[in-house]
Amino acid sequence: MFKRKKYVFDHANLQFRQHRHNGREKLVRFAVGLTVSIVITLFYSFVFHRIFGSPKEELLRQQVDELRLSYTLLERKIDHYTGSVADLRSTDNSTYRSVLDLPQIPSDISEGGAGGTNRMADLTGYLNSGLMMRVRSKFDDLKTQTNIQYNSLTELTARAGEWKEMWEHLPYIRPVNVTMRLGDGLKFREKHPVYGSPRWHFGQDFTCPVGTEVYATGAGVVAYAGNQKDGFGIKVVIEHGYGYRTIYGHLSEFNVKRGQKVSRGDFLGLSGNTGTSTGPHLHYQIDLFGAHVNPLWYFEDDLTEEEYFRMLDYLTRP
């Protein structure tokens, strides 16, 4: 296609002649065309980016969406674990701490929380700052509650160990076979069978033949084994700790010595009829911080003979 020529009327010669552009006009026309091209290019680029966006922006947008999803899933996990910790705290307060005689953890302490106004300053100014700050706050609270629960578990474990040791020392079984008939218990006797005068009887008698095996009712240390000529005849005295002491009187012989450590179910000696006694029997006495307590409060009579000796065998296993 031929370029269209431009003609102008020459008034001096009264004729049309072809118009030729000088250098300045050519430069102006080039500048105008370049400017228009740039404006059009920028316009179409702006419209395209607004509608479709650049590949880099699209990639960044996808990454932001993935991060938002990850934060949302993380928040759900934190909520789940926070609920689990709350359940543990509730169980500790309602069960373990009550049983082990420990104070409950106040809710304002167990719920945690972290102070400080600038602890999330690094998360401000972002597209999803609210979500990120909420997740971090929940995570910090969960971390605090977990530490508190860990300390509580440590305390409960230590306390349970103390209770287990105390349980092993308490006099909680019969000192003789459960088939042995009960004699006089803790009571005031208007007439002592030997002295004839009114006196207190501070233990529990078991009517058993001479030579019946006598067992330690709890762990402890033998405080005395022998005959002190105090009416008990041959006797064994065990200090259990925690304020408890047991006395096994009127024995025919003993199988332990002073200072010896014993466990519940250990063989102490044989019953007899020594001391101030009107017949073969075992006098069993429990003192708590120096006061006499009823031994019947400390054992059950529902066991059969077989169950009793099976229990003793279990207690004395190494």
C-alpha cells in the first residue's frame, strides 16, 4: 500500500505542491507517536493485571492461601490439645488431688496466659495479622497450661510415691490366720481376768494355740523383741513410722531382732501363753501417736484362709 502524499496550496505560485516535513516536524511526530504507544501499553497492562494478575502475583497469592490454611488447621489442633489439657486438669482436681489430699489448681492459674503489650508486634501490618496473632496467643496459652500440668503431674507422682510408702507401713492386715477366733478387744474391763480389778484392755486378742505363726501387719523397724516383764511376756514391738506402733504380746518365741527392717507379711514369731495370761492367745495392739486405737478398724475379715495366705505369699515375694 502506497503512503498517501500530502499537498498544500502555494499562494505565491497559485498551485499545489507536495508537502515535505522538516526535521523538527518529524521529531515531534515521533515523540507524539511514542507517547501514545506507551500510554496504550500501560493502559492494557493495567487492565490485564487487574483482571488476570501477573504469574508472580498468582504464585504469591497461592502461597498466602496455603499459609492461611496451615494456620487454620494449626489453630484447630491447638484448640483440640487445649481441650485435652483442660480434661486432665479437671481429672486432677476432682480425683487425684482430692484423693492425695493436695490443693486444687485455681482456674486463673491453670488457664495460663502470657502478658506484655509488644509480644506480637512482629506480626502486625500483614494481610492476615489477626489470624497469626490469634494462633500465637492460643499457642502461648497452651504452652503455659502444659507446663503447669507437667508440674502438677510431677507433684502428683511424688505424692503418690509418698502415699505408696505410707500404705506399705500402715498396719493393714491381721497378724494371724483369719480363721483364728477373736477374743477381747479394745474395751474397759470391769474385772481383769488375772488381777481381778477394773482395767482397760488396749488391744485385740486372738484365741490361737501355742505355735501359731504371727506376721508383721505393716513395714517398719523392730523396736524391741524379748521379754520386758511388763505383762506382755515375750513380745515384738514394731515402729512403722507415720505415728504407728504395733505390739505382738504373749509370744512363745520370736524370729526377729531389734533394729531389723520388716515388711508387711514377714514372719515375726510364734504365739504362746507367756506373761500375764490365762490361756494361749496373741495380744495385738496398735498405737497411733501414743494413743491406743481399735485394731478392728484396720483389717477385713472377709478373706478366706486360702486367700489370706495367698496374700501373705504375694506380700513377701522379693
